[in-house]
Amino acid sequence: MNLQKLQRLVIDALEDVKAQDIKVFNTSHITSLFDRVVIASGTSNRQARAMANSVVERARARRAPVIACEGEESGEWVLVDLGDIVVHCMQPSIRAYYNLEELWGEKPVRVHLLPQSSRVAPENHAVRHA
């Protein structure tokens, strides 16, 4: 599956379970390990796990490789490695603390999102601008 289709698959899977503040970054200039990082917030550990599970199920249904899925136990930060794309499903406070956007966010990718998918979770917003 090409990168654009895989990226759309990830976004659609996240939107299906109401992920918030979805961001996509081009990382090909930083590392040769993967081409995109997707970061999304969930309002609870249950939702973060559901977001990751949605991505994994959709990828497997389309026969895209799922290299790893880690962090399901706590659900605070669940990482899904799809080879070309690494997906971070995070609770807002964890996302704000680790601030992955600073690490990977130099080249944001413009993608079409549902309005609720680009909304910043209140906890995340408060921490970022405090």
C-alpha cells in the first residue's frame, strides 16, 4: 500500500473513534526508519486503546503490515508501528508532557480532517499555552 493510502487509512481509523487533535508530520528528512508520524489525542485510556485498535484492525483488513503495537496496558500512550507510519494515540496530559510535535513536527502534512478531529482537547490546550 502506498504512503498516501496508508496515511488516509490511519486518519479514517482514528476519526471513526472520535480522536482529537490529529496531526500528521513528514519525518523522511529526519529518519529513514519511517516517513510519517501521526499524533492523536483521546479523552481517556479506554479511548486511546480504541484508537490504536481501530488503526490496527483497519490496517490488517487492508493487509497493511502491523509491525508492533505497544502501551495497550495503561492506555496513556499507545504506539502503533505500521512501518512507513508510526501512530501515537495519547491522552492529552501525556501528549503535552512529551511534546512529540516539537521532536517530529518540523514538516506538518496538510490532510483533510473532520472538524472534530482537529479540535484540541481542553487539557492539552491548557498545558501547551500555560
